[in-house]
Amino acid sequence: MIDPFGRTISYLRVSVTDRCDFRCVYCMAEDMVFLPKSDLLTLEELDRLCRAFIRRGVKKLRLTGGEPLVRRNIMQLINSLGGEIGNGLEELTLTTNGSQLGKYAGDLVRAGVKRINVSLDTLDEQKFAAITRWGRLPQVLDGLMAAKDAGLKVKINAVALKGVNEDEFDRMIEWCGLHGFDLCLIETMPMGEVDEDRTAQYLPLSVVRARLGRRWSLSESSYVTGGPARYMSIAETGQRLGFITPLTHNFCESCNRVRLTCTGTLYMCLGQDDAADLRTPLRAAADDTALDAAITEAIARKPKGHDFVIDRRHARPAVARHMSVTGG
């Protein structure tokens, strides 16, 4: 699959549910209204859609949410897709908040998952409760240790929030080094109404990187995962530090990703509202002729880049949907 700008689309991110057991302040409103279950694709339909993309050249598949591991019988889908590794699919990964890892870490490894991303913005229990609203830090830390013991390679994703966790990044680097985890810092993205002032939350990672360079020996790394992060090597810990910077330095020129929601809507860009309905052709026939045509048409509309902006003149989100709708 080649988009209008010559980029090969080889990475599909699939939101298997918009539901989550947390209510993170930068991701959701506290009183979120979730989709009725009747609107969601079945696990079998999600499996069929993913296989259609694998057949079209997708090499990397990431399951997201909401929180993917709260979807009932989710291991049924993960086990099925894991069987495609080596048959066109090169990697099956997961982004999770870690709350269910104590239960599922071993199952994920047995399904063929080798690495996961875990969203963790702070190691302070009170801050964690404030950021996630509903989350419990000890449960997540126990899950991370279960993932480590099961042999999963872990990358910690932390959203950089001004005045909230910006004093913790040194501690997080030390802690990740202790456990053999990589760390990736992410700028907050203007998606959905979240009951917070995004201009107050926004912390440019160019500033963070300069601060961290005073304490840590950071050098450019050639390491890539297929995602948008740019990595540095940390000499003192032997681990990597990634930066995802949709605002200070966007990553659109090398974008190889599209996002599929749990309702069968395909977003060709995280920061644009244009989307394609894949549920209708999926359900219209038992064969994939119409579905393949819909995918081809959608990829032909993939835009050059997003329109994310955060400043006082742009108080409203760049796109109205929440990150949990599109998939993290």
C-alpha cells in the first residue's frame, strides 16, 4: 500500500475498544460516554480486517484501546493474530496501561507478543491517582514486574505534563534503567475535550531534552520501532530514551501508519478527521473484494500531515474525537 506521497503503509494500529479502566486527564473526560457494545466490531470481524491489511502488506500490528486488555475474550483475537507472525506479519505488539498485565503477561508471550508499550506518567502514587483518576499505581507496577518476569520487552510511555511530572524524568530514567525498560516521552496532543487547559499542560520536549542533557550522556541512536519516536542512547543506564514530538517537530514525513477503530472506521491520520468506513464493505459480503477496494480508496486519501497546534489562540482541540476513540 503506497499513499499519495510515496510512503509505504506497513503499520496498522487497531483500537479493540474505546473503554478503559482509567480516566487519564489528557485522554478522557471523567464522565466519558462510551460506544454502545452493539456498535463494536466482533472479535471475528476485527480479525478479518487485520488479516486483510496483512495481506495488503502490513508488517506490524499494534493493538490499542482504550485499554485493550479490558475487552472481553481479547486473548482470542491476540492468539489468532499471533498465528500470522511469520506469514506476512513480522510483529504483533500492544499498548496498555498495565492494569491487567498481572493477569495476561504470560498469555501474551505464548501468543507471540515479544514487546509492549505501557503508559505510565509518574512513579508517585498520589500523582498517579490524580492523573489517571481511577488507577492504582501498585497494580500497574505489579503488572510491569509480571511482564518483565514473563520475558516481555517493555517500553514505558510517559506524557510530559507541565507542572505535573516534569520534575520526575530523572527518576524515571533511573527506574527504567534498573529494570531494563526503555522510556519514551510524548508531547500532549490536542484531541478531544478533556476538562483541562491544554496550554497549561503542554511541555515542549525540546525543553525536556535540554534539561536531561545536563545530567545524562545522551547520544543519537539509529534504533527504530516503526513508530514516530526518535531515540537517544543513555550511556549511564544502557537503555534508550525516545521522544514523540507531534508539536515541536512533527514526524509526518515518514508516517507509515493508519489507525482502525473498534467500529471499523479507518483514520488515515491521527490529527485529521477524514476517515473511511470499512464496516459496511466488511459486512456486505463474505469475500473481501469490496473491503479491499475500500482500503485502496482510503490509502489514496492519506494526507501529508496533521494540524496539531497548542497555543492560546487554539484553545479547542485540533480534532474533536478523544484519543481513546482512535486508539493510542
